[in-house]
Amino acid sequence: MISKLTSVLSRILFVGCFLMAAFAVWERVLNLFGFTVLGEAYSSSRVLEFSGVGVLFVIALQLRELKEIEKRMHGG
């Protein structure tokens, strides 16, 4: 049960991080033309940093999942 929840959470987080990265690029392109979506709240580079941190969590979740699979395969 927990492994399925972890798997779903990992997929949702990965898609969210990908969308945040795409949004950061789009915000930067808009900034070149003098427009903004985020205003003064966050810069596009900060949103890209948040996306990178999220991807690190996805990697950690995937490694944990692989460790559990290996543990089950070897009977440990």
C-alpha cells in the first residue's frame, strides 16, 4: 500500500516539477519582452530552483522504491 502511494506521489511530484521548470522558462521569455506573470513575488530562477529541489525528492523516492524492490527480491 505504501509503495503504491510513494509511486503515485513520485509521479505527481515529477510532473509538477516539470511544469514548474517550463513555467520558469516561459516567465523568463516574457521578462525579455517586459511582461511578467509572477510579478515581484519570485524570479524565474527561483522557480527553477524549486523545481530542482523537487526533482531531488523524486530521485530520493525512486531510490527508496528500488531499494524496497531489491529487498523483496532477495528475501530480506
